[in-house]
Amino acid sequence: MVAAREGMTTGTAWHRLTADETLAQLGSSRAGLSSAEATQRLKGYGPNLLKEEARRGPWAILYGQLTDLMILILLTAAAIAWWMGDFTDTVMILVIVALNAALGFGQEYRTERALAALKRFEERLVIVRRDGEWRWAPSRELAPGDLIALEEGQRVPADGRLVDVVGMQVTESQLTGEAVPVAKESRPLPAAALHPPPSAGSSARGRASTRWSYRQ
């Protein structure tokens, strides 16, 4: 799979290019990048990591739930009901507020943990072709134009364009929610037959021997 970072080749229809055209567009080849060229590109584009905002702690998440506009309206209604002596309505509104805040907190907290888990996947080692030979390297050190080998069960370390594929299927449940593996091909595709290329976070299944040039 061959790679290109955002802003490197904006607007390129990667799915309509052949593998060799993609390699040429990215200044790479089937021999991969040299170590010097990969280092230079990493300096320009940075490490292969998801952009991460500061994660909110539990108290910040709870505060956000309790200061939501709808919650504030309900709390105002509860205060008015209490002032008018309608304690039954006051209790009912407060119960609704508590349930809504608890559900919202639980959902947002699980989302934060899922994003943190996805972040840990980026620390995996991948097989990359450098200086004409295959070697192991941290996924964060992948550079645009790198050629990567992907075997069965491995997670896709970056977005990319497939170069050589043998019976490849990709599980994209983390990205799309679909549990059924999706077959992938290396041939150029017309827009009508377009399926998304393997994306970071998905995983390969079946007997697959895949090379791609990575783009992000």
C-alpha cells in the first residue's frame, strides 16, 4: 500500500489510478523508500499518528452533561415546580435529569476510552520496505510513499492504496459498524464500483499477502 499525507496531493482520485501510477505520484517505487528519504518526509509531515485533542476526565464529562441546555431547562422547571409546592413534579423532573445525565455520561466516557484504545493501536510494529528490503518498524514512523506488507490478522496501520493483493478481506467494524469482512482489490475502480480503501484501525482477514503504499 502506498501513502500520501493530507495536503500532499489534494483531490487525487486514488481509486482511479493504477498501483504504479500511485507510486509515481508519491515519488516512490516497488522497492520502497530509502531510509534517508523516509526520514526527510517524516520531518515534513510528522509521525503517522491520529490528531488527538486533550482527553476530558470524568468530572469534566459530568459537568458537560449537567450544563447541557436541555438539562438546564429541566432544572429550571424543577425549581419552578418546587416553588409552587408541586413536589411530585419536582421529584419526577429531577429523576429524569439524573437518568439523562447518567446515560449521557456513560456513553461519552465509553467513547473516550474507545478513542484511547484506538490510539494504542498506533504503537504496533509493521513490515515496511526500506532501502530495498523488508524490515520491522513502528507504525508511527511510516512516511508517505512507504510500501507496507500486511498479513492475516494484522491491523491496517494507515490509510493507503493497495499495490499487490491475494485474497484480501478487511474487517471495518470499528469504522463502519459492519461485521462482515469486505473484499479488497488493487485494480483501479470506477466511481460506481468504489469501495473505501483499507483505513487505519481496520484489520485484515483471510489468506492475504498485501502490499500498499500508505497515504494519510
